[in-house]
Amino acid sequence: MNDEEKKLAIQALNRIMEAELAGVVKYTHYSLMVFGYNRIPIVSWLKDNATESLNHAHRAGEMLTLLGGHPSLKIGSLLETEKHDIGDILRESLAHEQSAIGYYYDLLKITEGKSILLEEYAREMIVQEELHLDEVNKMLRRPGEIAQFQP
């Protein structure tokens, strides 16, 4: 990778890190706002997502420092909608994950054919994020519905 490509990769990794850190905050907040009969498994799932987001942020930071970059101290967008119905939480999660996966695709475009390490990292994370998106999408469907949820 040349210096300009490295600079673009560092910027992309910082956006990823910021988005993943926002995910930590969002999922933690959501886990505190769940009430009702299904609270325990949903809270557990949300806490797991917060932990996963933190791990993803850490991995992005490791890639940043590998390139000689400086990890951002910023956190991505944190919009409080004041909506805490499980459906609202899941729709917000879906929107957040769709936004975050775009940053991994951006990194892939920058690194494709230039850095096997970063290219494979981006591909691995895209696979994980797409599977997560599918999981949220399935949770938003009504029992018995086969078609994907359309926001």
C-alpha cells in the first residue's frame, strides 16, 4: 500500500472503530430499557452484542496501530429516539448495523488487491456483520413469515 492508500485505510478503520464503540453504548442502553416477559433472553442478547461491538472496535484499533495510525477517541452517532419497544430497538439496531457494515465495505474497496491482511479482515467482518443483520431481520419478522423484513 502506498502512503495515500494507508491514510485512507486508517481513516476507514477509525470510522469502523467509532461506529463499533457507538454500538457498545447503544446495545448497553437498549439492554437497560427492555421490560416484559421476554426480558431475560433479549437483555442477554443485547449485552452479547455490546461485547461483540467492543471486540470489533478493539480489532479495528489493532489494525490501525499496525498501520501506524492513531485510534480515534470519538464515538459514532448516538441518537436517542426515546422509543423502547422491542420492535423499535430492533429496527434501530438494524439501521445501526447497516450503517456500520458500509464502513467495512469502504475498507474493502480501499484495500482490495493492496493488502491481503486488511482485505481479509474486512471480508471476515463483513461476513460477521451480514450474519448479524440477518439475525436481526429474522427477529423483526412475525412468526411464520418467510420474506425478509423491509424497514
